[in-house]
Amino acid sequence: MNTHTSINLRDTIDPVDDIVLALSMARGLDEIMATVRERARRLVGSDGITFVLRDGDQCYYADEDAITPLWKGQRFTAETCISGWAMANRQVVTIEDIYADDRIPHAAYRPTFVRSLAMVPVRQEDPVAAIGAYWAWRHQPSAREIATLQRIANSAAVAMTNVGLIEALVTAKEEAVRAKDAIIFAMASLAEVRDNETGNHIHRTQYYIRALAEEARDRFPELDDRTVDLLFKCAPLHDIGKIGIPDAILLKPGKLDPEEFAIMKTHAEKGRVAIEAAEKKLGPSEFLKLAKEIAWTHHERWNGAGYPRGLAGSDIPLAGRLMAIADVYDALVSKRCYKQAIPHSEAVDIIVKERGRQFDPELIDVFLSVAPKFDDINQQFTDD
Ligand SMILES: [Fe+2]
Ligand SMILES: [Fe+2]
């Protein structure tokens, strides 16, 4: 006959392991202290627990859990308190009778229940904190109690180091993001001053592409919040390649002849090269990847008649297909030195006629429903 013995896993987990696990997952100092406050007293079997932070030459009693209040929120100079002594000497302290020990500031203890204590430094080699356990009756802390306290303190030390590392990483990451944003805007404004299209072209196209992308979400699930936000940020770089176009062509007050136009067209490829160079310096980023896609493909046409590569249909990245509509709409409704501004409704007609030719047919359906927003954006960022 087969007999099955079932083991309740819960019963086999050492309760100290639980707190060690909880500490390892803590995201900040407050969580570390809360974990110790909520669990340590029961595990050690004491009447009180304190979490003391080293703050220069002071000991800050940051958190506690005790039968009656101890010193939460108070500061003592390190020489006058036992946690300071434990941290300075990198030693565990156990005191059976606090009134017989002259390291103890008796006046601070008299209003409390404390009779015996144990104090364990957190991070033994260079203490940053200490955890205290207190008993209301005269009690010699046992080896087992001290071992438990030490395990908790060691886990808290690891957790505090992790939190410090995580915070440093977050700060470094935020700085990197800020630096990237700054570089990108510097690049975009460089393109802007080199262009005869007025500065607001860059802002308007940024808002058009966002409006279009938001409206297109139902049909293109890849347009999640993050991607739409990235599109908005990347759009200013779409003509970055114009930096490499000679002034005589870029600033020519009139239509370009075929030869000049051929040179002008190289701005899409030049944009790709410029952003790829930035990628090599700054490291790969989703931002630069998308910016490159836009710069490289915003003059491709759905029917394959565009440049630089003559891509067709969905071989053209979605970002490029979106940018194409935003860019052409703005060129139509804006006044240029060689042409008048075309009214909104006419611009919409012209664009819709290119459905399935110059532009992605599905995106033109989207454009039609969001066109009034384009008009608003255009009014909002006028060039005059
Ligand atoms: Fe362009
Ligand atoms: Fe443009």
C-alpha cells in the first residue's frame, strides 16, 4: 500500500528566510525599515525593535516597533548612545542590565521599559545603521536571538546597498535621457536654421504626426503610448540631413532645377547617416532608431515611386508613412518663397487624391477623420 505524506511547504520555510526575501525585494529605505519594523520583533522575541541610521556624527532613531514608545524621530550624538558605540566599534553589543553599563545614557532610558538590549550594526565593515532589540525584563540575549538579529541586519545591509545602486542607476539613466533630449533638440534646431522652411514647420509636423498616430491606433496596435511619444520627439529630426545640402540649393528663392532637386533628395540618405553616427556615439536607443527610420523613409511613396530607396507599401516603415502625410500637409498649407499657402480643404483634397499612390491608403482614412485637428494645429503655430 502506498502512503503519501504531504508536506506543507509553508511549514518548512524558515520565518527568517521570509524577512530576508522581503528585504531583498525592498525598493527603498522606507520599505527596508518597514519590513524590519513589522517582522523583526516577533522573530527575535523582544519587546521592542529600533532601526537607527547613522547620520554624520549623529544616530537617528528612524523607526521602531515596541510595546511602548522608545525614541522614534529622535537624534543622539554617536558618543552618547549605544547604537553609536556599536557602529563605531563595528561590534554587536549585548547588555543584560543597562543600568550597570556606563555606555548607556541612563537618562534617555529611564522613561522607557527597557531593561536589557542587543544592538547589531548594519554592514559590519562600515556600518550605515544599527538594529536594536530591547527587553522589558532582565534578559541575557541568547546566541540564537543574536544570530537572528545578525541575519536580519546583514540582509538589511545588502538591501540598502541594492537600493543605493538602484537609485544611482536611475539617476544616471535620467541624466542620459536628458542629455539625449538636449542633443536631439540641438540637432533639430541646427536643421531648422539651415532650412528655408520656417521654424514652426518642425513644431507643426511634430503635432500632426502625433495626432495622426493617436487616431491610427485602432488599426495599428504597434502605436502604443510609448511609440506615439517617441514619434512626437523624433519628428523634429526628419530633415536633419538638410544640414548637408549646399546653401545655394537649400536657400534658393525659387523652384529647384532637376539637378538641384537630385541633390536636395540626398537629404533623406544624409539624415540616416547623421543619425547612425549619433547612434554609434551615444549607443543604441529606441529614440534614435525611430528618428533614423523617419529621416530615411519620409519621402518614400506607397506606390514605390519615392526616394531614396523606392520602397513600396508596408515595406516603408509606419513611422515614415505617418511622417510623409504630416510633412506634405504642412508644405501645402504653408507659404513658401515660391508659392502661396493653400487652404486647408484644398490641401486635404490633394492628399486624399494620393490615397494608395503617394500615401498609405489606410492612413489616409485615418487622416480624413483627424484632418480638422491638423487645421487647428496649423492655426496655432502660424508663421506670421
Ligand atoms: Fe524631407
Ligand atoms: Fe519637412
